[in-house]
Amino acid sequence: VNLADLNNDEDQASKKVRLCIEEVQGRHCLTDFHGMELTRDKICSLIRKWTTLIEAHVDVKTTDNYMVRMFCIAFTKRRTDQVKSNCYAQTAQIRKIRKKMTDIMTQEASKVQLRELVKKLIPESVGKEIEKQCQGIFPIKDCLIRKVKILKKPKFDITKLMELHGDGGDDAGIEMLRPENEDAQNTLSADIAAAQQDDE
């Protein structure tokens, strides 16, 4: 699902979020975070000539025992008074930046629960922190968390899932645009009628 559709905010259209259905209650599906990715056009728009592309990835365990793999991407930036047309970083600088990326991603993700990590991913606070800390090595720009995968989940706990959905307020989703199939409606109404008869 595109994040812009979830939050009704066009500025977040460059992120795709994967949700996994954990529990079905009647006509409601309770979902949990299953991954995040930048759209292809966003990544393609960032890539430029005359710069160095730096990537790093790390496997981190959150405090609620989710194993997460995070991928980071960044690009070198020209200095304000630079005359030279390119801004290539040396291999040693790239290694230092990559080390800093993995350290910050581990630090940010290992101290919080998954839901807090997702809140950090949406405004790109992790990428901004990496940019800030790498200025001393080589100036970088467009530092983003490119992708997040859930590698391992803890044992399914319905109470935790209900807590997660408990503070959702009155957000009941958006009504489907196409009308529902008549057979499906008849089946549901038959199920409801049968349940009422059993109660009586």
C-alpha cells in the first residue's frame, strides 16, 4: 500500500508499506507492519552523474523481538565553493560513512519497539541523523532508508495486536468503490441469521 493513500498526504507518495494480515474479526482485518520500500521512480530520481552512491545494510533486533533488515542509501554532495565538476569520495571515506550508517541504524532500531521504529521511518529522522554525523567525513545528501524487511517475528500475541489497533480511533477504513458481490452479501446475511438462531 502506498503511504500517501494510508495517511492522505501526497508528500509521502515515495514510500510503499507492506502490511501483513494477522487476524480476521468478522469483516475487519487486523494488520501489522511487514516492510517498507522506496518507489522505483524516487530512487531513479536521486541517482546523478559525478557523485558517489553509498549503500549499507544491517540486521537489527528491536526490543519487542522483531528481526529487521534495514537498507540505507546516500549520495556525496558538492561543497558550496567547489570548482571541480565531480564529488567522488575516496574508498576509505566510503568505508567510514558505511560504518557510521550501520552504527546509527543499529543504535536507532535496537532501543525501540517496532511501532516506534516505523514512526521514525516515516519522517526520515534516521537518514537526517546519518547526514548530520557524516558531515565531518564527507558531505552527503539524500540519505534515506531505502528498504526495511521483517526477517523474524516473535510468537503471535493477539493482546499486543489489539493494543496496537486499540488507539486507532474511529478510523474504520474507506468504503470500497465497487459494489460487493450479491452472493457474498447473501452468504454473510445467512451466517448472521444462523448465528442469531443458535443464540435463541
